[in-house]
Amino acid sequence: MNRDPHISGVLWSSAHCLDNDKDLGMHEEAILEEAAVSIVIHGAVYGVMMLTPHDLEDFVTGFLWTEDVLRSPADILACEHESSAEGEALYLQLRAEAAERAETRRRCLPGGSACGLCGVPDFHGLQPFPPIRDGRRISCTAIAQALQHLCAEQELNHHTGTAHAACLCTEDAVIVREDIGRHNAVDKAIGAALRQGWRSGQARLLAVSSRLSFEIAQKALSFGIPTVVAVSGVSSLAIQLAQNCGLTVIGYARNGRLTVYANAWRLARSSSRPEDTGAPSVLEMPRCARG
């Protein structure tokens, strides 16, 4: 396969194409890159993740944040990237406290692009989170705008039809990141936000192009995001976690329709009056460029 000279994360491969019984011959097809990425902390392998090797510093920052290794992006003192025939490697130096947390959370097995909790040594990833206490509401218009950003800014998916995307929104900023793995896309978006100076609890909404599983709800909680919207469905464990932690989770967000599985009070509808919920300000997000 040949690497696209203009778009990171895209390769080109020859493919034999058929249309029913009609032979269409050989064509060059855009392929989304997937690679093994080794995260090495102070010389020891923390984990090997399968992902699209694009926006790697965003990924490792967000991934280690959602793993509760980082408490600040400044916990990363140095990050070096090396490529080889086998894959990619990120060599990190962390502050002492973060390095100690990494040692206790080290993964035992590779994490696939479809699995966010694979390789964790115990059930620490299933421990309860403190509840979301953000009482602000969000409008259906703001959700629709976030979904428009999610669709419009998927460069890798537009070329390959293979990438997942995650969109983080505040009142005045939007960040979109893509990856072959849905949870990796969320890690990249959170990492990009941290590297741009966003604080935990600043993002008001996370929109994902995939289903909403436990691991995505967990990552949203780790960054204090009160509302998560998925284009596809929501898993049972994600709903349970959301109900326990005050997270609003919405599935099947398509063509103006929203299916709210937990904490629907956070949505402000055009028919709502302030006295309906007693909650403060409604979020209306502007159309913003990609961060």
C-alpha cells in the first residue's frame, strides 16, 4: 500500500471490484491506516493500542487522562515519537506522581481498536465516578449544530468511509478528531482539548459518530462532560452509569430525532419554560472552526 502524500492516516490499496456479476476490474481505494502504537513510560511499556496513527500526541494525552494517569497535561514532561516497520512508539517522561499512577494501571494485553478497556489488570475501570453536578441545560439546536460539525469535519471518513469521529463543544469552541476506533477518537478529542488549555468540566457536549458504550460514557465522565450524544444506540451499562452519575445520554440522533436514555431534564426544548426545571442557562453553541 502507498501512503497518501497529502492526508495523514490514509493509504491507497489496489482492490478487485465487482458489481453483482459484473467485473469492474482493479481500482485504487483509499484505506484508513491502522497501526500498533506502543506507549512507553520511563522505559516500560504501559500498553500497546491499535489506532490510526494521526494526532498521536492528542491521543496519548487524552488516553492517559481517561486512564487517570494524568491530572494535568503538564504531567507529560517529554514525548518522543518513533516509527518502524512494526508500528509506532511514543516514549514519555512523566512527573513522579503520574509515573506512579501509570505503574499501578499498566495494561497486560494489547488494546484493540474496538476495545477501550482491553488489557486492564482488574476492574478499576468499572469503579463509580463522582456525579456530574452541571445544572445547565442544552438546547436541541445546539445538539443539531454539534452533529453538523461532527459530519462536516470528518476528513478521514470522507476519504475512506471507515473512521469514527468525536466532537467536543463549549459555548465558543469545537474540536473534532477521528480514528478507526470510536474510543480512540474520544481520547484524541479530550487530549486536543487539554493541550489547548480546556479545563475538566469546560466541555458541555460530546457527540460521537458511533454507538455509545460504557467506555465512552466513562471517558466523558473523566472529563466532566455532562451530555453525550451518539448517532447510533446506547448500551445498557452506559445507561446504568449515566443514571448513577447524572450524565445525560442520547442515542439515535438522526434527522432531528433524539432518544434520551438518562437525565432528559438537561435538554431544553422550545416548549420548555424556565419554571419547568428550575435549571439555569440554556446552551446555544455557535458554528466554530475545527480546533
